[in-house]
Amino acid sequence: MLRFVVRHPVLATFVPLAAFVLLVQFQTHRLLAERRQAEFAAQLDDFGPVGAFAFVGHDGRAITQADLEGKVWACSCFFTCCTESCPQLSGAFALLQHEMAGQPNVRLVSLTVDPEHDNPQILDRYAKSFGADPARWLFLTGGRDKVTEFVRKRLLLGVEKNGSPDAKPGSRVLHSNKLTLIDQAGHVRGHFDGTDPAEVTKLRDAMIRLAAGAP
């Protein structure tokens, strides 16, 4: 058979070409399947509206849901004295601020879960230490009850004071490491582990997709 193919120029050309076409079709179908699978995996949940809120920013002005209306934003729970996961969470936001510098409709929000200590002045110093752009990265504080209710009932995350008698200032509040994604309509769309670089990348991609108008 091989001699037959070689001795006939048409077949000698057609067979390799046909094999190449089949290989291209196979690769195309595989890539399309992988893309569809990735798009399916990237579908976001909808946990409902985050609702109205009112906090105080690190510049001392009142911040409400109206300030984030029409924006895609991510919220991190942290406190400035934290020596455990908080520096990593804030570092993740610093990275996102850099990577999404060209996205005008995204915002980052860091909400302290230690409001008795973290007043606007302390938050302002902390924000500057991470190079936060005040127009794109907000640091918020408020009353203890208001903060706790917002975290538990709006962000759907856990938070509580550390009741251990030997709790140190750096671990006096127990809170989730999840970063909460909120879309332009003010709906909670998902939670991403802020201590996992791969999850932070997924959050970034989801924010960019939502900001571009994807569902």
C-alpha cells in the first residue's frame, strides 16, 4: 500500500493533507470543548442583593451603597492589628489593584472587623502602607453591631471575637479569609479564598468579565 501511495502523486499529496485536516479538526473541537468547560466552570452564583449600608471611609466621609452603584467590587474582612491572614488578604488586594489598573468600573473594599480599634486615621495609615488608591480601594469602619450584621447577613461570612483568654491582639477577631464579589446590580456573586493565589486570579477574571457586561 505504501508503494502504491508513493507511486501516485495525487494520493501522495492527498493522504498527508487529509491527515493534517483531521488533526486540525480534532484540535479545534478539543479547544472548543475546553473553552465551553471553562466558561461553564466560570459561571457565577447569585446570592441576592447585598442591600443598603452606611460606613465611614478612611478619609472620614460617609460611604454608602450609592458610592458603589454600577461598579463591580470585591470586599475583604480584615483588621489592622491582624498578624495572621490579613496581611495576605491586603496583599492580594494590592495585587488586584495593580492588575486591574485599566478597569475603571471595579473597586476594592476592605471592611475592618475590629471597629473599636480601627478608626479612620488608623485605616488611612494602613491604606497608605499598601499603596491604596483612595479612588479605587476603600477602607471602611462602623459600629460593631453594624459591621457584624453586614458580614454575617449581607456578605454571608463568619465573624466573631476570639474568646480565648490568651488571645493576642493579632488574633482577637476570628473572621473568614473569603473575598466577596459583588456585581454592578449590588448582588453577591461568589466567594474566593484570598489566601490562595489561584482563587485570587479567578476573582480578578470574574471581576473583569462582570465589568465587561458578562452575566
